[in-house]
Amino acid sequence: MLMNSQQIIARIGETDQLYLSANSPELALERGDLRLQLVTLSHNRQEQLYFLHEALAILEQGRVEFEEIPMQLYINLSLQLAKAYMIYFELNQDSKFALITQQILKPLAHLAYGDIYFFLAYAAIVKKEHAMTKHWLRKYVNSSEYDHELLHAHPQFKPLHQEVWFIELVKKQLH
């Protein structure tokens, strides 16, 4: 269910109250996600940066604050955090946010999650690391999370659409 900004703001108020009484990694994930939704809904750069900073702080804290956290939840917090940093890159065009994304996700790459590979490929292409982009895209395309439409629609990967290796990689996956 898609929420409008008023519903998101109301839910932020609810989750912030829950945070005061019973914080949890799940709550951190939801609180961060709600703020990222506001970033994508807003057309005001100052608002976007404000909610992005809040999301980053909540997600960073959610990854380290709890002694015991299920691995899947840790991965979800890490992916949401990587997404937040890449949104920051999209707003500023500063590749340091891609480096931060790599630092967050590279230690998790051995877990073989396609979404991790996608964000690592995204960060690598932003940093003009062509060999690493190719490496992570190969892993992504061979994962169960591979989304053909996402890969073709994403603006950062459009320059690769004419590359022979990219065409062959995608074609191989379609068969």
C-alpha cells in the first residue's frame, strides 16, 4: 500500500513514540524507510536532505545499537542504509557516497544476496570502476533477485546497454 505524505508523517509520529518506549531493529528499519519515502515524495531539496540525514542516523544506529540482531534484519538495515547513501549520491553527485555504500555492503557480499550485488554494481559504476561493475553485475544477474526491468531502467546502467559483454550477460539470463 502506497501512503501519501500526510500518512507517512503520521506514521513517523507513531513510530517515534514507539522508539521512546520500546526500540528495536525492526522499528529502526521502519523509521528509516518512512523517512526515505518522504525524500522521494518531496520536491524541496532542503526537505530531502533533512529526511535523508534522519534516515541515515536511524539506520546507522539500528545496525549497531542492538547486541543480538537476526542476520536477515541486519542485511535489510544495511541495504536500506546503502539505498539512503545512493539517494544522497543522486542528490549531490558526490562519489564519496558510493564509497560508503561499498564499505557497508562488501563485508556482506559473501551472503549471496542479489540486492547487495545490485548496490555494489551501482556504487562501482558511479566510481567508474568498470571491472568491479562488471563483476557485481554478473553476480546480480545470476541471483534469484535479478530484476531485468530495474537493470534496464536504471539511469546509471544505461551507458552499458551497448556494451557487448552486457548484452550477452542479459541475453544469457533471459534464456
